[in-house]
Amino acid sequence: MTRYDLGFLLLLVAGIVGTGIGVVYTSYASRMEFVALQALHTKRQELEVRWGQLRLEEAALTTHARIETRARRLLGMRLPREGDVRVIEGGSNDG
């Protein structure tokens, strides 16, 4: 085996070892990214559930009956009596 052959063989071995290390590192990095992706999917599902709960709560808190009851109780509001209503008629815009 000549010196040239030995150098070429060492270069091939170094290339194979480097490629092997690259494959192992890439597989590891891919697994870590997949784990992070799964965590994000789980978080998204939790947020979607929470959003649904908040929408249901909003629907319950904004019913007309509840708003009217709170307006009467907390703000002292009431429907106007007949004498409290005044109709203002506007003039015609015929010019």
C-alpha cells in the first residue's frame, strides 16, 4: 500500500465517520424538534378548550335577561313610563 493509498483510505474513513456523526446528530435534532412540536400541539389544544369555555361564559353573561336584571339592580335603570316618552317630529326635507 502506497502512501497515496493510505491517505485516500484515511480520507474515506474520516468521511464515513463524519457522515455517521452527521446522521446521528440530525436524527437527534429531528427528535427534539418533534417533541417541541408535540408540546405546541398540546398547548394549542388546551388553548382551544379554554377559548371554548370563555365563549360559553361570555354567552351566559351577556343574555338579555341577565343584563336587564343587573341594569335594574345595580344601576337603578327602568323602562320609561308613558309620560317619560316624548316624540319629536321633524320637519320635512322638501326644501
